[in-house]
Amino acid sequence: MKPRLFARSWKVIRNATAIGLALMVVLLMLPSKARSQLGLDPCCAIISAGLSTISNLLSSAVAKPLSAIQQLEEQSANFEQQVVFPITAINQARSLAGQFQGEFVQMRQIFQVPVASATLAVPQQLEQSLLSRNPGTVPQISNHYAALYGTVMPATDAPQSVRDLVDMTDAEAQAAMKKAVEIDALADLELQAAEQINQQLQTAAPGSAAILEAQTSAWLVRANAYTQSAMAELVRVRSIELANSGAQVKFSAAHASNLHNAGSQILQGVH
């Protein structure tokens, strides 16, 4: 509606200006004799009539549309200030964002409370790597794990099936420990991102709320992906535990079968 009113107003102004210019051109073209023969100089009368016409056109055809445009703009501004972006609600949201920022700081402090509990040197090394929240310590976990839990026994000390079982168990245990360190580091990054977004919300313009909301949604998707990764690692650990239990039953059954066969051979030899 506003573009049409502006176009109409501009058309009226343009026509009125054209009329005024045409009158002035006519006056300039009149001979001086024709003007002097009149009792009064007709030039002034014609100019006065032209200016009066232009003034009437501006008052009737331009002032009213401009007044309507101004009213529409005022109504639109009032609607935005009172309904779309009310200042009271904006201030309340910013105040709430400030409260959240304080809670985020407390959460980070609680999140970083030391929980290390090992008292001996070798366990402390492994525990320090596991609680470091630093992905750079992941390569050290294998050495610390071997120092504490030992390595796979030699082939002369156990059957190959037992060595395979021990190796797989150690591998999954170390993988779970490494994944835990990575997830801790990702959690720290997520907290930092949450604090940054909350700080932006405290000073953000109302129109930028949609952008910040999109950023928050993207981080939420990432957080869900990291959670799914952690759940998958827990499922793998549980699967290894079940596999170990099944293997123990199989070993026991095979051992019982070997004892039965050996006993049968001994009894046959006695008879």
C-alpha cells in the first residue's frame, strides 16, 4: 500500500510542477506590449494563479496521502514495539540470559571439581590420563594401561583362545577409556559454546534472535551426536562383557569334556 501512495503523491507533484513551469514559459513568451497595454501586468496575476493552483494541489492531493502514510508508519511502529518486539519482554529475556550466565559459570566450576582418587604411582598415571579432559593424552593411555593391568600373556603360558580373549578385552577397555577422554573434551567445548551464545543473547538485537536460535539448534544436534557416540561405546563394553561370559562357559565346557575323555582313557587303561 505504501509504494502505491508514494507513486500517487509523486505523480501529483510532478503534474503540478509541470503546470507551474508551463505557466511561467507562457508568461515569458508574451510580448512586452501586450502586457503593458493591460492596466495591470498579467504576468503577476498568472503566476499568482499558477502558484495558487499548485498550492491547492499539494494540499489536497499530496498532504492527505502523506498523512495517511505517516499514520500507517506510526501504526506499524506501535505494533512492532507493543506486539512483535515489546520492550518489557525483551528486557525480561535479557535479564534471564544474565541469570543463566551466572548458572553456567557455577556449572563449569562444579564440572571441574577434581575427583582423582588413586593413591599409588602406577594407578595415578592412568587416572591422570583418564581425567585429563585432553585428547592429547589419548596415546598415553595404552602404556599406562599396560603398566597397571599387564599385557597379553605369552603363548607358552596360555592357549591361543585364552590369549585372544584377553587381547580383545584389553582392547575394548582401552577404547572405552580413550572415548571417555574425548567425550569429556567435547563436553567442555559444548559448555563454552553455550556460554558464548548466552553472552550474545544478553546484548543481541531482537531481529538476531533467529540466528542465535539456529546456532543453538546446531549445537544441540552436535550434543545429541556425541551422546549417541557415548551410548554406542557403552553398548560395546557391555557386549564385550557378555562375550567374555559366554567364552568362560565355553572354556569350562571344553575343559570338562577334556577331563571326561582323560578320565575315560585312564579307566580303560586300568581295566
